[in-house]
Amino acid sequence: MNVRNIVLDKYSAKVYKNRKEHIMELTEETKEQPIAANSRTVPGIITNRGCCYAGCKGVVLGPLKDVLVLTHGPIGCGFYSWGTRRNKAKTEDGRNFIEYCFSTDLQEPDIVFGGEKKLRQAIKEAVEIFKPKCIMICSTCPVGLIGDDIHAVATETEQLYGISCMAFSCEGYKGVSQSGGHHIANNTIMKKIIGTNDTPPKNKYSVNLLGEYNIGGDGWEVERIMKRIGYDVISVFTGDGSFEAIKNSHMANLNLVQCHRSINYIAEMMKTKYGVDWIKVNFIGIKSTIQSLRDMAAYFGDKELAERTEEVIDDELANIAEEKEYYYSKLKGKTAALYVGGSRSHHYQLLLSDFGVSTVLAGYEFAHRDDYEGREVIPTIKEDADSKNIEHLNVEKDDKKYHAYLTDEQYEMLKSKIPLEDYTGMIRHMENGSIIVDDLNQFETDEFLKLLKPDIFFSGIKDKYSLQKSGVLARQLHSYDYSGPYSGFRGSVNFARDITMGLYTPAWGFVTPPWKNRSTLKASLAGG
Ligand code: CFN
Ligand code: HCA
């Protein structure tokens, strides 16, 4: 059965032409084909994507605990990007700005007459009440449309109050998804924060953890493991993150990239400007965590560190052994569908496979092609590659230190020469016969659900309820449905416990959805 075609055939010719590029049914032949990504959703289709402001303010800047992040816009934008994000943060001095939602609460008269006055007033109040060292102003759609000059207000704020103030033109409508917002946030962090303090690291194993937003405490769990081994974690971008720590992040020896999609920009820029190497890591999943810890030890090339790494791995594994076996016995053979933003649909497949759950469908809301294909080559390939390939990769033959990131041209040139398994993208971890969908929409969700019948569907708040009403277990992979952490060793059993509870309490299967009993559409003839 060609599931992909069954779904696509229901579209009009115009939509078919667009969507066929975004949906792939994996076979030996299609595996090597490009998948269309990071392009505009067809107008009228109900997409699950978010906006540029969500990527900039909601994801990257929002978790900074010592920054007063001020949304210049209607209250809903500030509230939604605050109240729904489960990024946790602890502070020592009791001043934690992420507990507050700061907004200028723009109203109609401000849209008509301009909102800068209100922005200045909000900053004045914020400085008087909270005395922040840094304020970040984030624009929403109407601010871009009416042309308020938030950058001028930021410069004025710095002069007036002697504090740092940065402005982010991340109007929601910019670009095609959250992805542009990540970029806008990171560019300014790079330009204005990184490199402004030079405190030396505590030891030679100094790292930054990039692309970890501490949802449900994930970052804390990763830090706990790294600290046990002996790493000095200089900063985290940006889960439980701080402006003060990020100033010093260029002093680290190595950058660890957890969510590649949202942060590869910083990793690349820090490599160019400060020579800080980076490697991809994945602390979601037991095997992935072990691999990541070993890759880190291999980077530093230190025997003592490698031994300590193995000791910690053994101990952590022993602590979860019993639960791991129990949940494996409960979950083995189940199937899952995953549809999240730009990295978790890949990372969670590896955690699911630790418990014997296979993935029948996976998709990203806003990933770029490299997240599907993985333009980064893992170190072993450099040893195997012939010298010609190495030339293209711009790395020394015996330099196993960092992963090589391929440019578009290098990727096109090398992809037929380097086996697919050696790339780090999502596709290489997927089985033939599974489905990959970019920018999955509500219609396709319903159709694939009927055809693939996964036991569990992981996605977000927008599609969760329709999935449940269709009788399928739905878990939120953005917010973890108020649970977590799911990272590292302990997190993996938390995750397995949560989905076991769900699967063995199949309440949603007992529900008769309203549309089965009565028509949900009502119409009457004019005058009738
Ligand atoms: S925390 Fe991250 S892990 S940053 Fe990104 S791509 Fe979003 S907010 Mo929702 S859960 Fe999701 Fe990823 Fe990176 Fe989160 S999969 S969509 S923009 N994401
Ligand atoms: C966003 C944030 C989001 C939304 C989650 C969801 C998050 O990009 O708007 O749709 O359930 O993780 O909070 O991705």
C-alpha cells in the first residue's frame, strides 16, 4: 500500500503539486531524494507551525532568567509565549525574571497613534520596579506594521539608564515559521553578549550546552550527568540560562549542540570568531546519551576523562536497570508517530527505540533540509573517506576533533560518495516503509492516523485534542504534558513510565466523538 499516494490523491492538483514534495515514503530509492522544507505553507491549509516571534522570544530569549524580556505587542503574544513554555530556572539571589510576563499590552489607539510612547513608559516602570541589568524588547506583528522604532528606543534606554538593552525585530509574520526567529535572537546574542567577559574556565573540560531550553528540567538532568563526570558547564543556551554566563561562553573549549535546528548559527559563528569547536549531541535516549558522553570524552582525548565517563555511565545504567527492563517489556512492539518542531521528532525516535517502540511517521514543523538529511559527518567518516573527500571537508586527515559540517555544495558533491548512515539527520535513523512529512497539517494528520494506526501520537497542543477524540493516545512532546525531565538516563524512564501509563489506560478509545452521533455542521436556507 502506498500510504503517501492515498493521502496525496485527495488533494486538488495545485495543492498536490506542492505537498508531494514535502511527503516521503521511505524506500531504498526515496531515501536519497531531497525533501522540500522551510518553505511557505499553502494559504488556507491549517498548519501547526508557530511564528517568528515564538521562535525568538518564546523559545530562545524567554528562558533567560536574568533578563527582563519585554514583549512589545498585544497581551496575547506575551502571555501565550510565557504561560505555555515549561522552561524552568533557578536563581541564587531570588530574582528570577522568567516568573513574570512583561508586555506593553498594545491597544487599538497605540496601533493608530504609534506605540513607542507606551514602550518607553513600560521600560521606565520596569527599570524602577525590577532594576534589571538587561532588557530585551521583542516585536510582534503590529509593531512591524506600524513601524515603531524599537532599536532607537533600545539605544535611548541604554543611555538613559546605563543598562544593556537589545531590540529584536521578530514580528510574527516574518519568514515562514519559528525558524527565522531563532536566527534573529542568536545573531544579537552573538553580536552583543558573547565575548564580553573573559573569566577563565574552572578546568580544561569546559563546555557550553547549546540548544537546550530546560523544558521540564531536561537541561538540569544533562548538567547533573556532566558535572558528575567533571565537566565545567560554562553556560547553557538558554535553558535556566543567564545573560551573565553567556558573556563568558567563548571561553569554553567545546560547544555541545543539542537542538541543532535552533542554534547551529551560534555554534558556527563561535567556531569562526573564537575557534570553539562544536559537536552534535543528543541527550534524549539511553543509547544516544551514552554515545554523546563518549563523543565528548573522545573530543578531549583524555584517558582519565574517558574512564570517568564509563564509570558514570555504568552507575547511571545500574540505577535505572530494573525500570528499564520493566518498561521495555510493556512497550516493546508498539508504534508511534511524532510531529514536533525541528529536532525532537528525530531525537525521540531514538529514545522510543530504547524501549522497543518503532516509528511509523515522523515530521518536522519547520526544520530545514539539513535536519532531515544531516549535512554533518560524524568523525569516523573522516578516517574512512578517501583523501579527495577530506579535501572537500576542509579538515585534516588525523584531526578527529570536531564534526565536519557540510555546506550545500559539499553536500551535493559528497552525498553519493559517503554512505547515508554517516550523516546525522533524521532520515538515516528511519526504517524503510515509514513516512516523513514536512509541515504536517490537520487534514494529513487525520488521514495518516486512519491508515497507519499508531498506538501513540506525539505532537503539540494544536492537534492533541482531535487525536484524542479519534481514540488515539496523544502526548505533547513540546511541553511534556506537565511531566519531565525526559533527558538522560533518569529522564528516559520518566518518559517510559508516562507512555506506559497512557497506553495501559486507553481511556480515549472508549470515547465516542461528537461527530459520530450527530452532524457538527448546521446550515439553513436563507429565509427558511
Ligand atoms: S524546545 Fe526546541 S528542540 S528549540 Fe525548537 S526545534 Fe520548538 S518550542 Mo516546541 S518543543 Fe520543539 Fe525543537 Fe529545538 Fe521546543 S522540537 S517546536 S522551536 N522546539
Ligand atoms: C511555539 C512554541 C511551541 C508550541 C507548542 C505546541 C512550544 O513554537 O509556538 O504547539 O504545543 O513548544 O511551546 O512549539
